Amino acid sequence: MVQETISPDANTCAEPYIVVSIDSHVGPSLKRQLREYCEPRFLDDFDRFVAEMEKHGFFSLRSSKAGNSGADENWSLDPSDAEEFGKTAGIRNADQVDMGFLKRSYEHSFVSGLQDPAARLADMDEQGVAASVIFHGGLNGESIPFSTTGLI
């Protein structure tokens, strides 16, 4: 009986490897999560900053509601909604950005791991990611205090 042997493909790695993501993002909730970490002497400034963000319409899109049960992760973007989302999320020149990018950004703004460390670790485990370099800016309509990245 002839048995066929399969040679390893030159492009196939037989050794285990470690996956490290070098472009991960977080977007903690300014109002619900970060206020408690603010020193009492800065709370008035913090609250004014939040009020200013709200005055300009930030936090108003569904993208700011990551982790809420029933969140619609498959919203289809029409051009005006895409542009509004892009501006609220802090994407500069949102009217000139690829619609596919805006749609993916919107869908990813619902990922619980943007605001919940345990959910982030579970997502990483599920995807086989061992480590992650994390940046602020989850494109979910939340800003780190006093760093608007050109939003206002």
C-alpha cells in the first residue's frame, strides 16, 4: 500500500509563535468610569469638560453605548450617519474617510473590551492574542479628559 506523505509547506510554521497586537485601543466611559478617578480638587474642571463635550453633541451617538445589552452592532451606515459618527468619534475629515472604515469603526465601538478589562482579556484569549499594546481612543465617542484630539 502506497502512503502519500505531505511535506510541510515552506510558508507553514511548524513552531509555535506568540501573537502580539500592536494597535489596540480602549475607550473608557468619561462619565461612568473615569470621574471616580479624578482628584476631588479637579472635579469641577472635570464636570465642566464633560458638560462642554455634551454641549457639542458628544456622547450622543449609539457608539457611546458600548456594552449596553441589545446594542445593534450591525447598523448599516448611510453617508450622513457615517459622517456624524466619524465626527463624534473624533475621526478628522470624516466626510472624506472610506465608508467601509467608518462602518467597521462603528461596529467595533460596541465591543465590550473597549471599557471592560475582563472582556478585553476574554476577547484576546478567544483570538489567540498573548499581549497587546493599548492606546486610548476607542472611536466610541468617549474622550480622555482634557485631550480632545481636535474634537472641540
